Amino acid sequence: MTPPPTSLYVTAADRPWQERRPGVHWKILWEEGEHKAVLMRYEPGATIPRHRHTGNEQIFVLDGSVSDDTGTCTRGNYARRPLGCVHRVWSREGALVLAVMTGGTEPA
């Protein structure tokens, strides 16, 4: 009999930051196929160009704020970008965001 899965504990400090776009860094905490949990760090003024989501993305802002074409998500708040969502993202002041994703993005 196969033992049941167990909890996964990640020491975030041991994971490297990767610059995904100028001023936007990712730290992948967990990844399994199309599913992942990522810390995203935005430097002040950083922008992610317009793109389309090929899956769902949920974000929780730990510090600062991030904005898109429809609003701003501030510290302590949550936003969801559903499959097919098209937007551009930026952070005027910088931010630290936890993102949970299924799927990726493509240029829009």
C-alpha cells in the first residue's frame, strides 16, 4: 500500500530569485505540472506587458500594491485573474505578492 502524501514545507530563503521581466522577480515555492506557487517581487515602477492567462491566477499582496487595467490590489488583499483574462500589470511603489497559478500566460 502506498503511504498517503505528506505536507510540504519550503524554506523560502533557500529558493533563488529569478528575474522574469525587468524589475519583476520570481521565487518558485512549489511547481507540479501547470500548477505553481510563486513569490513575486516588483521593484517600484515595474510593469508586466499585456498578456492573456491560459489558466487561473490568484494573488495575495503581502506588501505594497499591484495594479492592472481594472483596479489595484493593496497589502492584505486578494485578486483573481481567471482563464482568458487579458491585462497589463504594474506596481508604482513596489510589492511582494504570493501567486498561485494553474497554467501560464501568452502575449495578447
